[in-house]
Amino acid sequence: MKFLYILIRSFSIYLFAFFFFTAHCIEKVPEVSKTVEIPELGLILNYEGWLYEEFDPNADPKNYSQSKTKKPIKNDQPVKVMFYLFDSDKEKGSEIRTNINFISEAIPSKYSKATLEDYVASIGALYSNMYKDYEVLSVPQRCAFGKNKCMFVEAKFKLTNSDKSKEVHTFQWIFLKESSFYIFTGTVPENELGTKGKKIIGTIQTLSESKTN
């Protein structure tokens, strides 16, 4: 009987330890991060805190106009929208939703020798004609993610297609690889820059080299 009592007690302790350590391990298992592969650059982006949407050329353009900063881009153009990230915490009453979009643009053969600096200058001239009071806020900076060099451009402009003129802030990271430019553009209302601007920059800083590259 004494042996049976010891056996039952030992088994009970084993079960208790098993469930304790199992529960403890389950609690420590981290959540799977939201990431998207960018094979064109050999990078991975963590988009925690954002809503991911791929561009559908057949979708209603209104679904992609939440930022109201750009006209929808047709799929037959050299500019191709890869995906959108919309801020998951939209500010109440805000007409402009903070977002990040990623596009690629093939370089025409006649501009095959274009550099990052050339492209930055050309889009600056283009945006100056498209948007009211477009202003580059600092000298474009060189940066790199993994083996990819890029240019960082910060700017702002005003929207005039609403009842009241609204100021918008943009951050752009521009890459050049294999005859194409790749651009991440973060857009945020100027009055939300303090918090949302940091979120955009923090997200882009998660770019890291893909292990499969």
C-alpha cells in the first residue's frame, strides 16, 4: 500500500509539473510577426500595426484613395504599385489616412544611365507641378538597407481638392536596382506627424535582408 501511495503521489507531481511547464512554455511563445517579402530588393519588411493590401487594377479606385495624395496608377504604365500599408489606427475625423505604398518604375532605355540623384531631381520637379507648395524639407540623404543603397527624401505639400486646404507630409526611400527604381512612400497628415511620422520611419527601419537571398 505504501508503494502504491508513493507511486500515485509521484505520478500526481509529474502531471502537475507537466501541465505547469507546458502552460509556461505556451505563454512564452511569441506571436508570428507580420512580414512581407520583397524579392526585387532581397529584403523583408515587418508591417506590424498596418493593414496590408495588394494593388488590384480592376478594383474601384475609391478603395485606394484614402490618402488622397495620388491619382490611381494604371497597370499598363511603367509605374507598378506593389502593395499598400494602411495605418490600422485611423484618427477619428481624419480625411487622410496615414499609409505606406511601395511601387516600382522601369527605366526607359533612353534614360538607362540615370542615377538615384537624377531620379530624385526629376520627381521633385514633377511633384512641384502636381501639388501646391511642394517643398523638400532637407537635402536628400544617402542610406542603405542590406546591400541596397537608397536615397531618403522628406517633403510636404498642400491638398486643394477638398473644402479646406490640408497639409501633407511625405517620406520617401528610393532604390535603384536592375534598370528599375523602387520607392517606398509614407504619407501622413501634417497634424499627425508627431506620432504617425515616427511609425512610418520605424516600419521602414525594419527592412532586413531575406534569408533566402
